Amino acid sequence: METYGKILLIAMPVFLGLVLLEKWYGWYRGKETVRSMDMLSSLSSGITNVTKDVLGLSIAIISYHWMLAHLALVQTPPVFLTYLIAFLALDLSGYWVHRISHEYNIFWNNHLIHHSSEDFNLACALRQSISVFVRLFTVFLLPAALLGVPEQVIAVVAPLHLFAQFWYHTEHIRRMGWLEKIIVTPSHHRVHHAINKEYLDKNYGQILIIWDKLFGTYQEELETVPAVYGITRPVQTWNPIRINFMHVGLLFRDAWYTRHLKDKFRIWLMPTGWRPADVAERFPVHKIEDVYRFDKYEPSTNRLLMGWTWIQFMLLLLFVSYLFANITSIGSPGIFVYGGFIFLCVYAFTELMDLHPFAWIWELLKDVYACSVLYLTGDWFGISAHAKGLVPSLAAYFILSALITVFVSLQTKKRITALQL
């Protein structure tokens, strides 16, 4: 966890800088592909994802370590060829995990967040799940385990393989010539994120596009079919924590209310989007029928709300950075208490972005939670050892944050009500 946290301390400002650079470039070229609130929602989703990963809040049913120890046919030294084998194994595994996530109801819940943005940009690449608590698909690394690829090789290649999937989430890079035949490009991935019927459930590849061509899921981007992004059942919220659990919530509700015992069990492994006929009739869910005629989610906003949201987000980045830099010294259970604070931060200000009438309650809950930590420990997870005077400053911030959020919420509501009259 400590090593991963230090890597993230470097990666986070790099990713944020690239996201902001893309927003500036779109403005400069007159082709804006990054809406501010959508971008903040995506960045907040990324924060919840990496926080969950750093806290280690998931387990693998079958670990790579176990497979290597019990199933390796040979022992492979960590040479260049070994790293190449590891890369190919991870990429093939990634293809199948990705494909399964799209094709089965229960697994779609773990991936829906990534497709929930109705824009396509670098920020949406950071929309990653927090709803995976049990990892089932380590078994797809069986080829690497059989060949005896060492754990440390997988540990090096895996994060590089993940980070290499960031760059192709953009509309500003068109076709890339002969590379289109080998690697996943922005053109390929625009198809994957599109909800046009011509593009649905295509191009699952992560680095190499050859898997899609091999397994029959490849689709070229068509000049006559402009990609429309999002999901066919739009989430209608900026709150990434809500998004992470809304699909599984629907599955539980449908399983509960359906009158047919068979449907209560089979709903989980039916194709994504399938619902029992009786509950689909009784509890209809909004679905986009014409992808070329629907309104993107964008609640009314103003400069006050936008400015305060940005301030809260930048302060959140500071809090997250402190956690990642001090994981060892904070220790357990402190890191989980801190993680709870991070999730409350995200929930509170994204509820405000949604103009939810009870957003201020979540903000109060966050600030009471934080002030309780200050009161009970007399510190903020050891921060007084780094700089004296920060503890009272933090207390002042949490009090002001509650007051300002209530004010912003009331002012925004008044302005929107006036505009509607």
C-alpha cells in the first residue's frame, strides 16, 4: 500500500494536469469536450477508486501467488521475454474481464461508472469502480502462472498496463494510420464508449486491438455514424458513489419484486440490461430510445457553486495526498477512519453539484465526523508533527465549510427558483 500510495502522489498531479490541458486545448480549438461539472465528477470518481485500492478493500478468490505456487510448469527468470509474456497475459486477461463486465448483469455494475459520462475525454478515463470487493477473474492470469512468470514482474507490468489505458480517452486525436491495426487508439475506444446501435459492445481491447479482431468484437469507427457517449439508462447524477451502486440496487429491487422464483435467481447472470417482464412493466426505468435526441445531464449552476466546488475539490486533493504520503505512520485502523472522511467529502460536494436538497446535511455529517477526530485525538492523523498550528486551522476550515455550503446551497436554490419563474 505504501509503494502504491507514493506512485499515486506522482500520478495524480500528472493526470490532473493532462485533464486540464485537454480542457484548455478544446477551448483553444473551439471544440469543447470537457464540461466542468462532468470533469469534477470524473476526477472525484478517480479519487474514490484509488482511495479504496490503497485501503485494500477487496480480496481475490484465487490469488496470482497461489496459482504460481501450485500450478507453474516452469520457472521463468525476470528477463525481457518474461515481461513481454506478462504484458500479453495481462492484456488478454483484461480483454475477457472487460467483455464479461459488459455482457452480464451483475458484472456490469462494476464497470457502469466508467461509461456513465456523457462526454468522452481524459477525465472520464478516471471513472473507475469502488464496488468491486471480491475479485473473481485473477484466474485469467493462468497462462502467466503456468509459465512461471514471477509475481514481481506482474507487479511492475500491471500498473504500467493500467496507466497506458489513459491516453486514448480523447476526441482530439483522430485516426493513427497503421497503428490502428495493432493497438487500441482513440478511434477504437470512441466506438467502445458509444451507445449507437452500430457500436454497442465492441472493441473491448485494452492495449492491443488484435483480441477484438480475433474474437469477433471489432468495429471500426464510421465517418457516417458520429459516436454518442454515455449509457442507455442515464445515471442523472454527478455523485460517483451513487453511480457505483445504482445498477446492483436495481437488480436487488427487481429480484425482490418479481413474482417468478426463476427470475429471482437468473437475473444476476442474464445479459446486461435484462429485467423480468413483470417488474419492467410495473417499475419502468428511463432508457434512451433515440441516441441523437436526448438532453445530457447538466443541472443549472452558477459561479458561486462552481467556485466553491472547485475549492472543495482542490482541498480534497490535499487531504488525499496527505493520506497517501503517510499511510505507514497513520497505520490501521487510522487509514480506514481517514478513508471514511474522503468518501464523505466526495459524497457531500457531489450532492451539492447535483443541487440535492439535502446536500448540506451530508456536508454537516462530514464536518462533524472530521471535528470528532480532532476532538478525540487532539490531532489530524499526526499532522501536528509536520507543522504546528494546522490543527486549529483545520477545525476552522471544517466549521467554515459547513457554513459556506449551507449558504451556497440556499443561494443557488434561490437563483434557480427565480430563473424558473
